[in-house]
Amino acid sequence: MLDIINKTKIDYRPKLHFTPKQNWINDPNGLVYFEDEWHLFFQYNPFGNEWGHMHWGHAVSKDLLNWEELPIAIHEDEEYMIFSGSCVIDWNNSSGLGDGKNPPMIAIYTGSAQNWEKQVQCLAISHDKGRTFTKYANNPVLDIGKKDFRDPKVFWHEDTKKWIMIMANSTENTISIYSSNNLIAWELESNFGPAGLDGKLWECPDLFALKVEETNEIKWVLKVDIFEREFEKYSMAQVFIGDFDGKNFECEKDENGEFKWQRADYGHDFYASMSWSDVPKNDGRRIWLGWMNSHHYCKNTPTIPWRGSMTLPRVISLKNVGNSYHIVQTPIQEIQILDKSAVALNTYKNIEKNAHEFFIEVKKLKKEDAIFALNFEEGEKIIFGYEAQNNSLFIDRSNSGALSERVEFGAKQSAKRILDCDNLKIHFIIDTCSIELFFDDGLIVFSEVFYVKSPKFKIECLSPIMAKITACALGVHE
Ligand code: FRU
């Protein structure tokens, strides 16, 4: 009883991360920029804070940080729940679904049968900047009679002048690539997979081109999430890098002829990420965010009356390190620094009002550990850093408060360090109940939620090294 009272008292609502006013959310959907607004649609249950009755919720922002939640954009109906999918702007009215005045915003989503018998792909059209959508009269536009066939991501492929849709055959661990001239008639071009991690469900693919940093080379990034059902007890996003010609995705292979893959994020809480479509050319960034949660404990996160948040939007780029391509992620620069000296590093401070950003730099690290602890006021801890023995970066939230005794939540997460360098840089953002850790300028990232009794903490360096630590308060200028 006491426990319940305590939980309801704690306000875990983050300051910079998107959360709904109330109820359940999961995957980001339909990310698109249109007429000066960043749109964020999301999997939403208007009837409670558990998964079910999936609708598309909606929020818009001018700066990717301040979100205005709007009324539900697409409602479930008697036949189908509205599962994940994407939005495009049909600039040339290729679909013929425009109103003759403005280009329509078209959502391509999975209709998941209420009786669970099949999943089909459907369209919905908006003529009012995503505020309201009308379902296409001849839905579904793609029905191959499959049960687990979902999460269409659609984009315009300039070279072939076609729309491309990639989607997951979840239980088969494959991606199907379709093309279309009009968003209505779709033709199968190819399949990719199984590859990388398999044996579980594949969900929420994304595919986009990036220029490799400091070269003129263009490579394609294919991201797909894996819902680990029976084996390791967490879900994660994996990334393949290769070439795409409008028909086939050719993945880079290693010296044994195996497809190369990497994790997008090594923490527990980065899933179903999606990148924004139609980012203005003069901006040019590829920006994505993910659902900051895991299928394995999302039902139990102690936040009331909302459940689920998004990560911060991040810029993704590609780097060639040690003769391999790697994705690099950094938080969007829109995060505004309010006060550079806002946090005293060795004392508990009132950090409840803002989110905070920290930079740690360790120079001349010679085969030694660089381990740090966040010691929270009520005794909880989060430990992270570099372990020399196995050359790995890690985060450990096994003593971080609510849920941390559960193995699927508390298990230490680690990643082999990619960079071979004796300077270590750690950049992280803490926002009430989450930490996003960017090691080595974003080559290795961990996203984790945590539920401590008080968000006040001290930072401690647990290793006998010299570390420079700086901190800033983040937020929006009042
Ligand atoms: C991923 C997912 C998707 C599906 C949606 C349903 O988290 O399982 O595959 O479309 O959530 O809410």
C-alpha cells in the first residue's frame, strides 16, 4: 500500500523528452516536416495507460523540443487497430488524392485486424496539416493475407522516381521492399534477411541514404528492430549499411561473407526509431527518435497518468572508422543551454526544474578504467564508463530504484569500444527519469530510463584518473 502511495507521488515527467499528457504511447509514427512544423504521430491508447486500442496520437513542434499535443489523428475502427507506419507529402499529387489546392499529407499505416487474423497496409489522407485524416475509401492498398506483416516506411526515391515502401515480415525476420508510382498500387521488388540477429520478431524498418563523413560516398542505412521474445530479455534496434538502387538492398559483408550489422543503441530503451521525412534541404539533417522503453517491462514503468516517452531527437551520420562504416548519433543542437554553471558537481542540487547535459573528458587514458557513478540522494546509483580489461563501454542501472531488481531491466549493458584512442569523451543528458549517454562523440550510445525517488544526485569518479567534468542546464529560455 505504502509503495503505491509513494509511486503516485513521484513526478517522473521529463522536461525535454516528449510524453503524452495522459495514457499509453509506444512507437513514433509518421514523422514528417511540413509547412514549418515537425510532426510526431505515435502509437496511442486513448483509453488507458496500457497497450491496446491502437490509434495515432499527434503532436507538433516548431523546434523539435516544445511539443504541442493535438487531438487524435487516426482512430481505430471495428475492423482494424491503427498500427505503426509513416507519412509522406505527396508533392505532385501522384496519388490523385489531393484537393487540387495543396499537396496532401498521406499516412501509410498497418491496419491490424481486431481479430488478429491479418495485417494489411492502408492509407489515410489529410488536407489540414495532419490535424484530421480520412481513411482511403479503397483500403487496404496492400493485403497479402499475412498475420505479421507491418510497419511500412515510405519515401520518395529520386533516382527511380518511385515511392518505396519497406516493411517487416516479422516472424520470418525479413524486410520486403515494394515500389509504387502512386502510393496505391504496390509491386514487390525484393526481400532482405534473415540477417544479423534473428529468431525473434522483426519490426519497424527504416531505410535512408547518408553521406559518409569526410568523403563524397553515399551509403544506405537499414534499421530494423528486434523484439527478443524468448532468448535475451530485451528488445533492440540493429543497423545494416549498404547500397540501395530502388530495388535491392545490398548489405556490406565481413571477411567471412556474413552480413555486417551493428546495434543502433546499446541501452535497453531505444526501440522503433523512425527518421523524419521531408526535412528542408537547407537543414539537410537526418534526424530520428525512438520509443524510450522496452517491450519487456513497458507495462510496469511507474509513471502516472502517462506511460511511455520518446528519446530526444538525434542527428544520425555515418563515419568510416577502422575500415568499417559506423553510425554516429548526437542530440539535436536545438537543445538550448540555459546556464553553464547551473549544476555543482559534487553537491546535491535542485535539478528538478530543468534537464541537464554533462561532458566528461579523460585525457591520456592508458589501459585503465574510467568509471563514474551518479549517486542519487536516496541511495540509488547509476554506474557507467570504460572498462580497460575488455575494452568496453557500459552502463549499469541494477541499483537504480523501481524495476531495477528485474533482470531484464537491471542487466548491465556494454559495447566494445570502436575508437582506438587514449582520449575518452562522454556526453550525457539527464532528464528526470532517463539518461542518454553518447560515448566518443556518438559512436556508441546507450539510452536508459530509471525511476529513482529523488532526481538529485552527485557525480563521482570511481577510478584513480583525472577527469574533467562540466555540466549545463538545458531547456527552453523563458
Ligand atoms: C513495435 C510494434 C509494431 C506495431 C506496434 C503496435 O513496438 O509492435 O510492430 O506496429 O508496435 O503498437
